[in-house]
Amino acid sequence: MRVVLCNCPPADAERIARAVLDARAAACVNIVPGVRSLYWWEGAVCDEAESTLLIKTAAERVDVLRDTLRAAHPYAVPEIVVLDVDAAASLGAYVDWVRRESGPR
């Protein structure tokens, strides 16, 4: 199981989350509104309102998820950070659910 972090403009968050779910690239997407991001871009510090997408997917679906995010995201270089989950320390029933729901039907 993997958790993927992806920040995006607030106006695009639900559309991107639904694209991920429609592609069966993840089992769940949490939209965390009200994030303020400060970052370097093209030689200047930017200060933007964003939403964070917390995406739960099976390890085998990361490639599909990454492709789906890149196609749906408005940024030239979207944040796509993949984190490993300690499945043994996590709730097994939840990890199993994510694995089941992250695949094609």
C-alpha cells in the first residue's frame, strides 16, 4: 500500500480526485483544504493557496495513479510524492480494502 501526496489549486481538487477514482487508480482520496504553500518556482518564491490530496492506493497501481494525476493536473510539474506504508503495523483490514478497491473492475 502507498500514500501519495499531491497539492493542487483548490478549484481543481475535486475534479482531480474524481479522475483518480474513475480510473480506479486509488481506493480513497482525502481533500485537505486550506493549505498555504510557499515554494521556489522559476527563480522566485511563490505563496499560493492549495488543497492537499491524500491518496491511498495499492503499490501495483502507482504507475496508473501517477499517469492519471499528470493528465488531470494543471501544473507543469505537479507534486506527486509516494510514501510507503508499513502494512504490518497498519490495520490489516484497511490495507486489504485499499488493495481490493485500487484495481480495475
